[in-house]
Amino acid sequence: MSFRRIQVGALAAIALLVVAIVASGGAERGPLAGRLIVVDPGHGDHDRGVCHFPSDLIEKEINLDVARRLERSLKAAGAQVVLTRTDDTFVTLDERADLANRLGAHLFVSVHTNRIPNHPECFGAQTFYHPSSQESRRLALLVQEELLRIDSENYRRALPGDYRVLRRTRMPGILVEVGFLTNARDRSLIATEAYRDAVAASITAGIVRFFAESPEPSSAVTPVRPAQPGR
């Protein structure tokens, strides 16, 4: 996968967002105006997540950087955005979900970086949703479709996942894995600002489409359930 192709994909995704924002009259009246979105950079502090030290790539740092890029992209489209962490601190999974519930957020987006030990051939960004929420599934399908636009080699599909933060949030939510640190191709991409910007723009584009097709936030949400093991 060439950096040039990623840069073109990033520019195309950003261009589509700019067109949507301009057409709606600016960020104040943008396609996401009036929407509150909680963005969750996974891991933090002693919980480093996936690491590839030879490339100086640490998941907690990647997640926060991509989340900040996503925050800027969503705000440019008119959304209000709250991050579950803004620095290298540790926040429990329940605290992340509880924050979104307490704020009454319209959407919850958790950002992570993937790995599959002993399978360096696996690559590509991927979106997950809780299987009990049809609106989360719809959001995940739209976001995954946008992620595929910026990476023609990516074949991954949106999949259900019983992640704790998605299980406990009471609004549509997704968990986006931006790529695999166990794959050399993905490591090269994740290390670039162009790819990180492209991922942020793609998630935003999927969210814009989600609300455009459903003007009013869905009331069919996943209830909080008793604590269970999981991410």
C-alpha cells in the first residue's frame, strides 16, 4: 500500500466532509450540529496496550492522537465532542461508559489499535459493534465502508464484539481498530499523519451518513448489564 494512495484517500475523505460542512452553512449548522459524541481513546498510563518498540509505536499514544484528530474532524462538522481522557491517564472501562451515559451522548466511539500474535499477515482497519444494538451495527457498517474507501487493499468487514465499553453504553457505539501493530504494512501506515487523518475523516464521514439517514437519535439502545469480563 503506497503512502501516495493513502494521502489521496485522506484528501478525498476530507474533501467530502468540507463539501458537507460548506453546504450546511459552516460548523455551527454543520451536519453534526446538536450532536454530542463521546470519543474514547483506549488504554492509558500503565495500560499501554499493543506495543511495537522497534517502530516506537505504542497503542495508548496512537489511540489518543487519532482520537484528537477525530475530535477536530467532528467539531468541524458541528458536533460537540467529549474525550474520555485527554492525556496519558488511566480510566477504567466502566468510567468510560458511565461518562457517555451520564452526558446523554448521541454516540460513543472507542479508538484502539489491533494485534494478532503469530499472524503477521493480518492487516486493515476494522469496526466493531455490540450484537444487541441494531443502530450500533448500522453505524459500524457505515464507518467500515468509509474506512475501505481510504485503503483499497483492506477487505475487513464490521463485526459484532462483546466489548465491555460497548455493552455498558446506552447509545449507539462502535469500537474502531485503526490497524494491526503486528503487521508491517499497517505499522508503516499508522506511523504517518496522513493515515491517521484519513481514519479520523472516514469515521466522521460514516457518522455524518448515520445521522443523515436517521435524523433523530434512536431510542433503541443497549441497556447497562451486570459486569462481565471483556475489554
